[in-house]
Amino acid sequence: MIFSGAAKGAGVLILAILAAVAIFLLVNAWPAISTPTDELSESVHWIKEGDSLLDYVGPLVFGTVLAALIALIIATPVAIAVALFISHYAPRKLAQIFGYVIDLLAAIPSVVYGLWGALWLMPQMFPVFEWLSEYLGFIPIFQGPAASPPRTILTAGIVLAVMILPIITAVSREVFLQTPTLHREAALALGATRWEMIRMAVLPFGRSGIISAAMLGLGRALGETMAVAMVLSPGFVYSFFILQAGQQQNIAANIALKFPESSGLGVNVLIFTGLVLFAITLLVNMIARWIVSRRAEFSGAN
Amino acid sequence: MATVQTPPSVELSSPGLTRGKLPRYAPVVLLVLSFAAVGGLFAALGSFSVPLTVFLGIILYAVVILVVTTFVEGARAARDRLATTLMYSAFGLAVVPLVSLLWTVLENGLERFNGYFLTTTMRGVFGGMDAGGAYHAIMGTLEITAFATVISVPIGMLTAIYLVEYGPKSKLGRGITFFVDVMTGIPSIVAGLFAYALFVLFFGPGVRMGAAGSVALAVLMIPVVVRASEEMLKLVPNELREAAYALGVPKWLTIVKVVLRTAAAGLVTGVMLAIARVIGETAPLLIVAGVVDSANFDLFEGRMMTLPVFVYGQYTQGLAPPGPDSIITINYDRAWAAALTLILIVMVLNLIARIIARIFSPKTGR
């Protein structure tokens, strides 16, 4: 009785912790929300004169979403192809090892990614970015001049893409492996090539799984701090120029950079931005998990 | 009279029914040829570079194999070959960052990675001095992570027991499962802000201490522990539980003596993997545990350095001012060495976890 109570209590405690995160953030963000606009920009020096709290958070949300989307656009196709490779192309015996190799990417701490991105990747990427801005500069997002060193949101997006690749791969691989063997064998028996079998049996079956995998990756990319803080040169405008430095910033990196030397109302403002980030990631993750759980209920593959 | 009707054999073997087939070695040969062609072209132009050769070589190979297969085997087979090429190159592309990252960390980190680095703090080290190490950061990381484990393992495991043994079908159980999944997606920085907000209540604004870092890490660790333990408990065969019940053993004793004991190795593996996941967290510790140069062993008093924050701190200091005995890149060198230490810790944890899982995994007959 005591034991079952303790077990149940621990479960309830987890729900309480999640609620506490939201409540504590809200309580600590409240001073920033309730302070009138002029007073706010007066007492927090990095808020521009006359800007309201929302004017400050807006560009940050924009930068967060932009960086995450760049990462998602790069990572999703590669991750799906890798998942298909591991589940359907690689030799059986090697497939598990390849799976471990991709999982290793997830084991590396984010700060090491940041270090690698800032000190190794940036010099490698500069010629590519220069080429992009020179020959594709007529497309607005690639408008130059390409920043040197490329402390731009595109570099940050590439690092984020590497970081979210393992989770997208892992989830979609699971889904692909669940494709009923009969569907696959039926397709092959009708004379389909391997690619046609994948297109007709595996991908339709795994579509919702791919979507939720991508959303989970998006959730990761939205909240990633260190890699962005170490690579990106921050700016606070709504800007689509992904090859120029000092244009965007993401919420998490902004908190990490400003928090250590903030006090008073500044801390409250940062906690408010954290609350916004929490709300966004919570929403994305809930949608992703909802898709997964809905799928589990009516798929016969479990 | 007895004319035997000869089957129209000529028409049966008409070219329409069977297509030609490329020999098995064709793709490999074509790939090598493409690399040679692109590499040769670059060498002739005098600007040879490996990444560009590989990149353009694969593109050339994709085009060539598409054309060749279309003529020999038909359009459907050609599309299949193209897809195969794409899958293989995607995997290659995904491995590039891993290899380059491990290589750069080893190359740059090994130089300063020695006994001195592991046993010295940064106390009194400034500028480009050829001194200083990560001892304080390593101790801080170990202490903070250990305390986070102490907090999160009981909560996580009890929750997993509840989910598997008591309430797998109940509304509360499903709710907890859902929110545990959602909780895995909490950004680490938000966990840090939560720990800060919690400790401000007791210690006033501007609080920095190791224990707060542990709380932040525990928030990130609990869902991982729950998920891993849940999977392991589900693997325990129901027959064992029923045998215990049949002998009149109460439920809680069955769980403690039978279920947990059977799943012990798996549970340890899960906890180790969870530790490996949070030990590299930087952002929350930067916020609540702070930055300090000397060793501090007290979790509840004052700032505490950790290894990931050490890497970040050294990186942000940038190049040291030039001087007579000054090593300009010393801060970056220390950052790389600390990164190497961190990766080694994570890898060892992962390795131990996998070995335990391999040796003690319950024989489920699968």
C-alpha cells in the first residue's frame, strides 16, 4: 500500500514538476509583463528606448523559428534517407552498427558541437557561402556580402541540423521497421524494384511517423542554446538574410549570453523570453507526441 | 500426317520480355571511374581538393549510372539505382560531421590532455600563461551530475514502476506517459531558468550554487530515466509475476524481489545512458552554477565550475594577448582538451552501459 502510494506519488510529482516549471516561470516573468513600457526600456539597458516587451521578444521568436526551420530543411531529407538506408539498404549485419554510429552523434555534448562549429566548420563554410552570395545572390535570402567569418544563421542552422539528425533518424527508422512485412513482400512479389517498394509500401505507412519525427527535431532545434550562442553573431531584426552576420538571434542563446550579467528587471525579461520558448516547444512537442500516440492506436503493427 | 506443332520459339525469346542486366561490379567500376575523371580534371587544372572531388564525383556517378541503366535495364531500374545512390550518399553525408568532429577534437585536444591538465585548477592563471587545467571543472561536473542522479533516479524509477505495474491502463497513467514524453522536449535553458526561479525563493536574487544545477539537470534527466526504466520493466515476463502471486507474495514484494531484480541490468544501463545525456548540458549550468576559477566541493555554497561551462568559458575568452611567454591560442587549446575530456567521459559511460546491457540482458528468447 505504501509502496503503490509512493509509486503513484512519484508519477504525480512529475506532473507537478512540469506544472511548477510553467508556474515558476510565469511568476518570475510577471514583473516584466506588468511594468509599463517606458519604465521597462529605461531600467533594462538592452531594450531600445520606447520598445515594449513584445517588441523585444518578437525578433527573438522570429530568429528562433528561422534557425530551427533552416536546420529542419537541411536535416529532414538526409535523416529520412539515412533511416531508409539503415532499415532497407545496409547489409543486415552492419545495419545495427550503422545505427549506433548515428546515435553517437546524439551523444556528443552540444558545447562540443558549438566549439567544432565555431573553430572548424566556419572556415570550411566560408568559400561555399561566398559562392552562394556571388552566383545565387539574386535570390533575396542569399543576398551578400557573405559575412567573414561566417557567424551567420545559416552556419548555426547547419550545426543544428547535425544535432537534430539523430533523433529524426531514430524515430523514422523505428516507424520504417514497423512496416508490415506482408506489404513489403507483396510489393516485391508484384515485381516492384526496391525503390518502388519503399515508395508504395514503406513511405505511405510511415508518413505520420516522419511528420512527428520532424516535429521532435524541430522541438530540439528551437531550444538549442550553446551551438547557436557560440556560432551566431547576434542581431535583433526581422531579417531573412541568412548569409549576413548580426541579423538574428535565438531565444535560448540570448538568455545564455545575457543572463550571467543581468540583474533586477533584466532577469525578469529574460525569464519571460524563456516562458515564450517553453510555450512554443511545449506546443510543438505535444502535437508531435499526439500524432505518434494517435498512430499507435490504430496501426496493427504493434 | 503427324505434324508436330513447333512452338513459335523465336517469338518467345523476343527482347521484350527480358531486359539486359548490368553486371554486379558495374556500379563500383563506374563510381571509381567517376572519381578518377573528376579528380583527373581537377589535377589537370591544378586545383585538386578532396571534398570537391568526392562531391562532384558522386554527382557525375549519379548521372552516369542513371543514363547507363536507362539504356541497359530500363527506366524503372534506373530510378531504383538512383535511389540507392542517394541513400548511400546520405549516410556518407551524415557520417562526415561525426568523423570530422571526433578528428578535430582528438587532434587539437590531445596536445594539452595530460595528467597536469586533469589535476590543476585555473586559479591564478591569466593571459597566455602556459598553465591551468580543468580539475575544478571535472570535480564540479561529477558532483553536480551525481546529485542530479540521486534526485532523479528514485522519482523516475518509481514512476516507471507505477506506469508498468499499477496504472498502465488508467487515465493518470496515460496522462503521465504523455507528459513525460512532452517533458523530454523541454529546452535545457528553460530547465535552468526553472531551477533559478526555485532557488531564488529560498536564497534571494542572484543565487548561484551547484545544487541548483543538479535540480536543473534532474528536470532534464527524469523523463529519460522514466522512459528507459519503463521499457526494461515491460520486458520482465508476466509468468514471473504470476508465479510470485501464486506463492502468496504481496504485490510490492513481488516488484522489489522479482521484477526489479530481473530488470536490474537494464535499469542500470538506462540510468547510465541518462547520465551520459545530461553530463554534457551547458546552458542550465551556465545560468545557475556559474563560473569560477578554483575548486569548490560544496554543492550548497557558492559558484561551481563544470566541464561544459569550462569549454564555453575558455572559448569565449578568445585569443590571449601576445607577449614574451604567451601562447596565443592557449584558451582554445584548453577548450579542446576539456572537450576531449568531456567526450571521453560520455563515451565511457555509453560503453559501460552497453556492456552491462550485453552481458546481463535477460534471455527473453527473441
